[in-house]
Amino acid sequence: MGAVGLLYVGAVLVVNGLVLLGHVDGRGAAPLNLFVGALQVLTPTYLIIAAGGDTARIALAAGLYFFGFTYLWVGINAVSGWPAEGLGWFSLVVALAAVGFAVHSWVVVDDAAFGVIWLLWAALWSAFFLLMALHRDRLAPAIGVLAVGEGLLTAAVPGFLIVAGWWRDSLATAVVVAVLGALLLAASAPLSRSLSAPAPRVRHQPGTGPGVR
């Protein structure tokens, strides 16, 4: 069930990345954020109930709440117009927690691939912190590229492969994800210049051009 949720996490990260790139209006992305946020709250609740007291399974499910709350918060902010600073600081908490879950994946679960994926999520949520809490607006396009790329690399593709029975956790898988993630981080800023939506052209009415009063 968690793997099914990953598919939709991938979708919402891609759409939110397109918002940051200027291709989608934030209010237009609000319904998907609300739907996926609700799913990512219900899913870990079910997994924890079904875990039967298994602390390792409970720990893995618990991390999903951070993302569910993030998407619900994004959707609510888009609809309400509330300021995003609180979500930005929450993103820092998510980033720090993701580092902890990465260590847990490596040490306790022995899942190297998802250890790397958690670290990539930590990097993305750290970027959200910079954007929303510290108002580094100039980073928005690069973070948009990062969100789209991570939506595919860390969520949609692994989710599909797990559901299809083709995912193999191994050191080789972890290395491939790590290399692709590092390339994505390095390429986000350069790619943002060509992938951002063009700025809208301003049409001047007669008599309202520059220098005309």
C-alpha cells in the first residue's frame, strides 16, 4: 500500500515543481495536493494498525505523515492565501527527520536504496525551507526542476517498480539512485533557465508606454 502511495507522491511533486517553474497556477494544483496529502495520512495510519506492534514497520510508516502534512498544508495555503513561512520551517523539520529515516533505512531495515532516497528527500525539503522560510525566491525555478526530477526518481518510478514486482533493493540500485540524484542536484539550476515558463509579455496601451504619462 505504501508503494501505491509513492506513485501519487511522484505525481504531486511533479505538479508542484511545474508550479515553481511557472507552468501551473498554485490554486490549480491545490486539489491534487489535498488528495495526495489525505492519502499520505490515511496510508500510514493503516500501515501502523496493520503492523501488529512491529517497531520497524511502524517507523517506516511514521515517516509518511511528514509528507502527508506537507501536501495538505500546500493545498490549504494555495486555497486560503495564507503565508508560507510556517510551512517553510516545517520543511526544515521534515528534512532533519528524513536524515534520521535514511540512517534507519541503512542500519535497521538494511535498505540501502531507500536510505539514498530519504537523503534526496532531505535535500528537497531543505530547498523548500530556503524558499519559503528564508524567502530565497530566486531559487524557485531550480527547486522546481529538483521537485520534478525527484518526483520521478524517488517516488513515481520506484513506486511503479515495486507495484510491478521489478524493484530490487541492492547496493547497485542505491548507487544508481545516488548518481542520478547527484546529477539532478547539479543540473537543476542550469536546466531551470530553459524549463521555466517565459515571463508574460506586457502589452502597453496607446499613451501608456515608458516615459508617457
